[in-house]
Amino acid sequence: KYHEGTHLLKQVLHSYNQLKKRIRDWELDYMLKSNRSGQVSFLQSWDTNQTVAKESLMFTISSEDNPYFVAKLTTPKINAGKIKMGQRVHLRLNDYPEYEFGVLIGHVTNITTVSNSDGTYNVDVKIPKDLKTTFGTHIDFKQDMQGTADIITEDLRLLERLFYQFRELYSR
């Protein structure tokens, strides 16, 4: 009976360890966890029961004491080499017309070094959390705000821009 009891105990312990391993594997495959608290910002729209590839970046978590949001932009390859860290960005949001609300001002914080499959590059732009526009209006944050952005690669005067245009025409 003693050997039977130890054999059963070993089976129970083995089954328990297998169960713990399967739970851990399930968590790795299906559960989203973070080691810090903060605000979740999804990088794209997600549907219920949508399949997600393993290791995909789905969202970012900004700590509550972080004074910035991060806007995710895509930019074509044309002139992408001019984009540098720290450059000023004007964000025009579709829900807030520029002529009425102004634009948000941000700065480039990251540029991917490899292009996406569609030939675009990802650019991260840091914008203050108060979302105050150039007209002094505070706008409400919503997930998936859409719009356009102008990255100021060179802060040129109108006369300098005209000079570049003439120089390009002359070189042809």
C-alpha cells in the first residue's frame, strides 16, 4: 500500500505540473499582460475574435505620469531620408478642422529603418497630453484619431523655397 500511495502521489504531482505548464503556455499564447499600469493606446483597430500573429505589436502603454501621447504615422519612401529625430510635426485631425481648431504640434521621436511591405515607413511623433492646438483649443482624446501630418524637414522662408524651385528648374 505504501508503494501504491507514493505512486499515486507522483502521478498527482506530475499531473499538477503538467496543468501548470499548460496554463502558462495558454497565457503566453492568448493573454495580454503588462508589467506596468498606464493608458493603453491601440496601434490599429481590432475586431472581436480577430486573429493576431504571435509577437505582433498591438498597443502601447503610456504611464499615467507621462505628459505625452505618441502619434503613429506612415510616410512614403519619397523624401523619407530627410526625416530626423526631433523635427517638428504639424498634425491635422479629420475630426477637428484646421481652420476652426488649428493643428497639434509634435516632434519626431522614432523612425523605422526598414520599410513596410507597402513601401512606407513608420514614424512616431510625441505630442503633449493636453492636446492643445495652435489656436489654444484643448481637444478630447479618442482612440484611432485620423488625420494628416506635415513633418517640417527644413524651416525655410518663402524666398528660400522659391530659390530652391528656380534652382531645380535651372538644373533641368
